[in-house]
Amino acid sequence: MEIAILQAISKEARMDQISKTNAPVLENFWMPFTANRQFKAAPRLLAAAEGMYYTDVDGNRVLDGTAGLWCCNAGHGRRKIAQAVERQLATLDYAPTFQMGHPIAFDFAAKLAANAPGGADAKLDRVFFTGSGSESVDTALKIAIAYQRAIGQGTRTRIIGREKGYHGVGFGGISVGGLVNNRRVFPQIPADHMRHTLDIGRNAFSKGLPTHGVELADDLERLVQLHGAETIAAVIVEPMSGSAGVVLPPKGYLERLRATADKYGILLIFDEVITGFGRLGTPFAVDYFGVVPDLVTTAKGLTNGAVPMGAVFASRKVHDGLMVGPDNAIELFHGYTYSGHPVACAAGLATLEIYEEEGLLTRASDLAEYWQDALHSLKGLAHVVDIRNLGLVGAIELAPRDGAAGKRAYDVFVDCFNKGLLIRVTGDIIALSPPLIIEKEQIDTLVSTLGEALKRAA
Ligand code: PLP
């Protein structure tokens, strides 16, 4: 049954509301990660979304090649989520979870735990709710440091990240992240960085996981020798780095990191803000790689991007290590006003139902080969120096135009948008991550639109 809010505002009425004649004033919204002055001179404004498509304010359809920002895994405009949100807002709009509770937060945690990363054996089934990926990362780092202290390892306060890593924009996240522009202006917490694993020289155009580079995991050993294991609480990596332009781990790399972390009592954190909820063809990257970390950060696909929310999955070992001291003492001085927000939990529960009903958490694996072949058909186009893929993720790396890093890919991005395709660019890398509901014909459209744009850019 269609609910009132959706009946009251028909699609036509919504499109009327957002037509060009009602163009918004642009100067007040300070846009994130955007060249504000450039954007506002030639804005791209999306007004509606359904399934695989956005509609812009001029009424043009735009194929979503990026699931929004890697988050709308079940596609757009999902009625089940809208209905759950409306129902929850009308029932319990907000209630705190500090020294209080409400059933839906426990229900959502239990549902997530039942399908936690790595399955029942991994025991990553203790769930801490946050409001975003950045908050999940900062939460995981704080849990790691607090855990080490609780087990008598209080000198372990340093975190090891990786070059080209992206872990959001909290002070913890930028400290362990390895994207220079995110770091250079701001102070950071004690951290150091392993080398990244992108090696176009040896691995160019490899399909799936790169064959070369497992030895790069030994960089953790080097940093242990440099700083001393007694100073290191945890190592955090994206099993597959998305924001840096789809940097894949070489075969065996994550296994080796796990072994080194174990050897020195260092916790391993997988940042699955992008890879969580089906992106690689398994529910989590943990399941894809069969490597079990101590903590897993998530967000984005947790609620299909519909309501901001994140979650950290903690192992029972870590969780129980902190459940010490008097029963009436708060075990972890950490939490957010919106941790376990009832409306976000409702959206999350509805999202999980959709994933389950439509088999979306494994759909990327059914499409992976088709996706791989389609993307690699772009090999040979001028300036394409690498193509990478895994699950329903892809990257096309372009040679920078002389003296203008990022300009070639940016031109392709604008061109694609004008031709009805949303892609994402980071530097001269085009990153693709369509909703997991994508059909083969839409993959064909995506790749041919991109291919034509690449030809024009050449
Ligand atoms: N971690 C990873 C791996 C991400 O890709 C992102 C965002 O893209 C984040 C953390 C930060 O998430 P948010 O933007 O929700 O704070």
C-alpha cells in the first residue's frame, strides 16, 4: 500500500517543484569536497531519483554509475525504505541511547549481528552505531586504543594506516588516511603509513586482484621495527580502497597483514564503508577475502544512503575486553546523539530486507564477469593507462594531460554528465560503482557512453 506522503506528492508534481524556474540560490550552501566557485558557475543539480536513474532539474535522465557516493546499493526511490521511515517518524521520531534504549536499535543490531562480516564463526557481532563513515572510523580507532589500555597495553596509542587510504574526515580518519589533500592543513593523532599497493607498472590491466605486490604487506613489519610494537594499537586498511581510485590488494596481501598484526598484538581494522553490503559480490569484503579483522567499519549501504548512519562491528574479544570494571561504570566514553537513531534503524532494517529479498548482497558476483569484460573493452583507447575491477567496482586510469593533473578525467566527467551518465573522478582516475540492481543493458550503456566521452577527450 502506497503511503500518504508518496501519494500526496506525485512524481510530476515533484518535477514541477524543482523545474528550472525555481532554480535555487546557490551562494549559501558551502559545498563539501567541491570547487565551490567553479561548480556554482555551472551547477549540476539532481532533483529526483528512481531505480538506476537520477533526473536533473531540467528533466534529463542520468544513469547512476556511482550509486550516489558508493551508497545506494539497492538503487533509488525504494518505497519500502520510505514507508519504514515514515512509519518510524510517526511512532518514535527520536529517543536517546545514552543510559536509555528503544527496541528498534536493538533489533537492528541483532539483525546485523546475525549476518555479520565473516559469518557466525568470525564473531564480529557486537555493533556500535554511528552517524557516518567518518564517525565509524573514529569510533573504531578509539575502541582499539581503549581495548589495548584495558588489557594493560596502554602505551599502544599509534595507528598505522596506508598511503592512498581514505578513512573519512574526522581527526582520526585524516591521521590514518593517506590522501595528501585531506591531511596537509590539519593536525593529526599519532599515526604512520604503510606503502600503498597501486603498481600500474607490474599490474596494468590486470583483471580482479593484482598478481604482484604481496610483499608490500611487509611494510607493516618495517613500521613495527621503526616504532616498536608496544606503541602500536591497530592497523587500518580499506580491503579495497575506493576513494583513491579503486586500489586493489594484491593476492595474499590481507592475509599477510593479518599474520603480522597477530604476531605483534596489533588489532586489524577493515574499513568497509564502501565494500560493506554487497559491493564485491559478498556481504562484506571480509567474506570475499576470508580474512577476519578485529573491527569492521561500515556506513553508506547500511541504509542504502537514504538516512545517514554508520556502524562498527567489533569482535567479541575486543568488546568483552572492554566490559570490565564495576557494573555501574560506563565501559567506553564515546557515543553520538544519533547513535542508533530510530529513523536510521528503520531505514536500515528495510534496506536489509530489500538486500535479502532481491539477493543483492551477492548480485555483484553474478555480474562481475560481464562487468569486467565490458570495462576492459575500453583498453586501447587513447590515454587509458590502466583498468581495474573487482565485484561491481571499476576504475579507468588516464594519463594526466601535460601540466594539468586531473583535468582530463574532469572533462570526461562533465561530458558524461551532459550525455546522461554519472561517474566519479579522483585525480585522473574514473571510479565506477553502480547500484547493485544494474542490468546488463545498463552496463552496456554505461560503458559505451563513457567510451564515447573518452574518445572525445582524446
Ligand atoms: N571510509 C571509507 C573507506 C570511505 O570510502 C568513506 C567515504 O567515502 C569514509 C570512510 C567516510 O564516510 P563518510 O563520508 O560517511 O563520513
